Amino acid sequence: MNNLFFQKIKKITKRSNGILNGIVGDKLHDTPLGIKMSFYHENKPLILDRKHLTAIFAPPGASPSAKICILIHGLADSETTWAFRDKSDYGTLLKQDFDVIPFYLRYNSGLHISQNGQALAALITELYKNYPIELEDICIIAHSMGGLVAHSACYYAQASSDEWPQKIKNIFLLATPHLGSFLEKFANVTTNILEKIPNWPTRLVGKVINWRSAGIKDLRFGYLTDMDWENQHPDRLLNNNKSPVPKLPDHVRYYVISARLTQNEQHWVSQLFGDILVRTKSATARSNNKDEFNFPAEHHYQFPKMHHLKLTNSKEVYEKIKSWITTGLTASPE
């Protein structure tokens, strides 16, 4: 009983710190409360050297799998977001079904997305170099902001000529706001109005809201690179300075999963609010801008009557991911 109680306390504490970092993490980065990016194993940061990786992931007398999956949580969250009630998760199921070793990322989601992208690129490079055997297949499952962090990491890794992006086979993007978040746009408009009203308490409210983290503000238009936000006023009214980021090479298969609140896709609630936080158009990056991802319709699936956070721990979502992986394996030449 006591052990279960302390486990629940640890989980609540972890979630609370994730929320705090999401809201004001850019102000906490150099403090004890700031989350340092790392892969986590059994609630501890994973040491990325060959000896430790072999001891943890290689059965005695055998080699570890050459296939891994990196799971990236979203804003104000942690790696616990993937867990089902039975303590399994997308990672453990992938290990069971495809012999894929999961690596769970924890990071300070209040930092700029591009800062987390560069840190993740360096972290995966460290993992790639120190993995006990040569990696053959890297899969990424990313939720919400995590998908933007993944795009940013791939961009910076390719710019540095890192090898690991060439090993990516599948990227699964769960409700990633590629075209930005309508809630953050609304917050930007609201604070601009509040700060122009000639009333000091009202202006103060606007300033307090504007204290939200750089990571949240990057969600306004889905910023991925330093160029998007450097030398730009973060609170200028609906100023979109997003620069294009290319997809990975053709061997990488992108899959998009989104959700909507209603059964009927055309219902005004789903049209207006999507899954509460991300609209379908943003999740699929459907845009007239040819520089956007504009993912193909056949690689998109939407779950009705499901909300944003449920996408991280739904057996139905996992079964869809599993079916896509299985189809990809069948289609791949031997």
C-alpha cells in the first residue's frame, strides 16, 4: 500500500513539474525546477553509454534489437502520458509486437521549440553513436508540440549531416499543430487588446498572460527554427515569421493521427475546436502554402469523439499505428 501511495505521489509530482515547465519553463531553465532533456528508463535519466545501454536492453548473451522508437510528449507533459492503466504503453506494445526498443523523452516544453529540437538532435546523435549495435530502423511517435520538436530535431540533424535521420522509417504525428494553435493565436489577440486599454489593472492582466513560456508562444504558428523567433517581438499581433522546413527524404513515411470531439465530422464543434486544442487542418498541415508539409490524405486517420490528450494512451490509436507499421513492412522489399 505504501509503495503504491509513493508511486502515485511521484507521478503527480512529475506531472506537476511538467505543467510548470510548460507554462514558464523558459524562466526555470537554469534552476533546480527546470527539466533537463533526457531519455528516461524506469523513472530515471538514461545514461547513454555503450555499457549501460547493453546492460539494460540486451538480454544476457544476446544483442539488443536494431530497431528503436522515440516517444516525444507534448506541452506541459512528461513521459508518463503514454501509460495505460495496465502499465503498458505504445512503447512496450511495440517491443512486444515488433521487437522495437522504446526510448521515452522528457524535456522542458517551455523552451523554444527550436532549442528543444537542437537538444534532441544532439541527444539522438549521442544515442546513435553509443548504441551497442548499428541501428537499422528508427521510429518516432510524437504528440502535439512533440511533433514540432521532432521536425525541428530532424531539420538541425540534417543541417549538421548527422547519420541518424537516414535510419528513420516511420514518423507518427498525433495532433501536432503544424499550422499553429488557434488558442495561442487567441491569447495573442487578447493580450494585445488588454494592453491597449487605458486601465492599469487590465494592462496588468495582459502582462501576466504574456509571461507564458516561449514554447507556448512558438505554438502560435508552429515555429521550428531559431530564425523564426530571433530578433522578433514575441507578442506582436499575429506576426507570422515561420520559415519553411523540408520533409525528410522519401524513404521516411509520415503518418498523421488527429481527433475530433463529435461523431459528425461536419459538426460545428469539431470544425471550430477540433480535438479541443488542435484543429484537423493544422494537424494535417493542409495549406495553400507549398512549403508546408501537406500530408497526403491516405496517411491521415481521425478518431471521432476523442479529445487531444486521449491520443497518447488509447488502445485504438495504438492499433492504428500497428496496422500502418504492418502495412509498411509488407510493402517493403525484402
